[in-house]
Amino acid sequence: MESEKILETIHMISDENLDVRTITMGISLLDCIDSDSDKACQKIYDKITTKARNLVKVGEQIQEEYGIPIINKRVTVTPISLIAAASHDQDYVKYALTLDKAAHTLGIDFIGGYSALVQKGYQSGDKTLIKSIPEALAQTDLVCASVNVGSTRSGINMDAVAEMGQAVKKASELDFMTNAKMVVFCNAVEDNPFMAGGFCGVSEPDTVINVGVSGPGVVKKALEKVKGASMDVVAETIKQTAFKVTRMGQMVGAVASERLGVPFGIVDLSLAPTPAVGDSVAQVLEEIGLEQVGTHGTTAALAMLNDAVKKGGIMACSHVGGLSGAFIPVSEDAGMIDAVNAGTLTLSKLEAMTAVCSVGLDMIAVPGDTPAETISAMIADEAAIGMINNKTTAVRVIPVPGKKVGETVEFGGLLGHAPIMGVNPASSADMIHRGGLIPAPIHSFKN
């Protein structure tokens, strides 16, 4: 029986695109705070390159020994707005350059944490960081940025929403690809190993290892064996598959934790697609019975998929966290791209789907002349879904200068390519210009 399970896992890896998408080391920078920004940056560089010096080597050893592909090795750090505020600098780009230098030294894929948490208002470093995001991302290769503008407990900071629309617009003018490294959140989590939204929360240990698994191809193959069965059987099949995938992630995390001498944090069991054939969340939904993702029934199928993945994962590992569900990034999912090109998947439908999946409007390319206020309004809508439903939502939208609806933009690598999607032409500017705070919903008052 044990040999059958081993062979089954080998088959999942070789034929069904099963992988560990990332092992991510979280590193607290709270002990690097200094009123002299040059000293702070040196402390940051020294701590990151010391704590994570063996991260890539250990990841490669585990991959070679166990035959499990580990696609990315990443680092997350304490939100830089908290660290840089002590310096009173008027520009935090030097902190981003320090993170980038450390990431290149380590040989990792990305470093996340050029971030600010402004859901209830601004602290001294927040506005400085947000203002610097476009320039910081344009000047770095591996740095990822995120800003949390809302939460169920505190409502939505509409001043920050307006500012982030402007930041996205400015970033697209400097280099539209920088927006692939920037996420705007509601209810951001502190232990997310995925980019571009990962950061190391202040309640995390000094260092910690978090693992992100994937496997939409594995789920699709499992569902091919239960064609025509009831939805109960479909849900049970997804649960059992998620259990196996999560077990693998837990093993990798435990081994990495032991070898690096760092506490094991969580397994994020999100189904993260890639542009590769057979590695698509959209195709999982179509295997459930949709002719094409985006048609009526898509939201229901996605809700069941997300819930079944969580149920299977939570049984496999007592430390499940991060985002844990299904990602629906348009550019990174071949089935999503096909559906947009066919006209069955629209921004409105994607917004509805975000109410029941892991994150939100992700890796969506829009015309370059989209107003900043429209982007802010998209952020506000997603934040509202997250706030009301007490879940994480996010926006990673990419205005592409010179591109119109129906054209295509190439991002390359795991980011794939994306059709330019149309946005509603009616203005939301007057609402966005109001600013202020959308109050938290009544169910936030639980004490």
C-alpha cells in the first residue's frame, strides 16, 4: 500500500505539474530599526543575508533528494514602513535597493515586504513609503510591494484607496511591469508565502519557514476519474487530493525548517496556476462541468473547489495558513486567458468569483488610458468584498500604455501573457475624491 502511494506521488510530479511553488523565509527586521537610515539599511542587509544564506542551497538539496520540484525560494520581511519611519527620511527607495541587493546576494527569486498597513489610517512612515513605491519598484528587480487598505475590523481607508490608484497609474508610466510586483489588500495576512503580497507580520517569529504548495493539474486529473458523478463525490475527490498535496508541503516545510534551524510556520495550500498546459484552475472548474470558465455556475463551482481544498488541507496539516484556496490570476492561467479571449469571462464575473476564492482581481491587464480613479474604484470594490465577507481580497491590475481592449501583452515566465480587458467607462471619480473612511461593518463588533 505504501509503495502505491509513493508511485502515485511520483506520477503527480512527473505528469500532473505537482510542485512546491515556494519555500519562503520570513525575517523580522524590528531589531534593525535605526534613526540613521544608512545604519538601518546595513543592519537589514546583514540580517537577511545571514539568516537566509542557506535557503537556496537547502531548497535545491530537498528537490534533489526527494524529487519534488521547488519552483521558488523567497524571503519576506517586516513591512518597511514600520522600519523606515524612525529615520525621518523623505524617500525610502534606499530601503528597496537594500532589499534588492540582499535578494541578489542570496540568489532568491523575490523578496516581499516593501509594504504598509494603513487600513485605519496613516502612521509616520506610511505615506512616504506609498509615495515611493513606483520609483522603488522601477529601480529594483526582485522587490515586491503591498499595501493593506482595509479590514473587517476597521473598515476601508478611502484616502489610501485613492492614493494607490495613483500609485498604480504612475508605476505603469515608469514601467508597466512593475505593477506585477505590487498588490493592494484588504485583510492582508501576516504569513503569506506567495508574491507579490508576502510580508512578515509583526506577530511572526524572528525567522520562520512558510511553504506554498500548488497542484491544479493534480486536482483536474483526479476529477477526470469521476466524470458524471454527483457534486458530493466531486467535493470528496478534491478533499482527498488536497490532503495528499498538503502532506507533501508539510514534509518539505519540516525538512527545510530542520536543516535551516528555523521554526516551521504554515503550509499555504493555494491552487496556484501557471501558463503551462494542464496547470490551470480554470480547467479544474471546466472539469467540474462548465463548458468554459465564466459562464453561469462558475462562482458556485469555485466556491465548492475552494472549500474542499481547505477541508482536505486542514486534515493533512495542523498549521495551515497564508491564503489557502484557489488563485485566479488571468495572465498566469491558460484557461482564464482562453475564456477572456472567448468573451465568457469578464471583469464583472471575475469580481463575483473573488467573493469565494483566495484573493481577488489578479494579474489583469487593462488599457493604459484607464483613469487612476477607476483603478481606485476597482480596489474599493474588492476591499468591500473582503471587508463584508471577512476574507482576504486584493487587486493586482496592470494598465499597459498604448494598449487597447482585445490586444495582448506579454509578461514572460510564470507571469505569462494577458488579453487587455475592458473596464466600465462610467466615472467613479467623485466617489473616490470624497476620501475618508468607510466604516467597518456591524459584524466586526464581536467583543
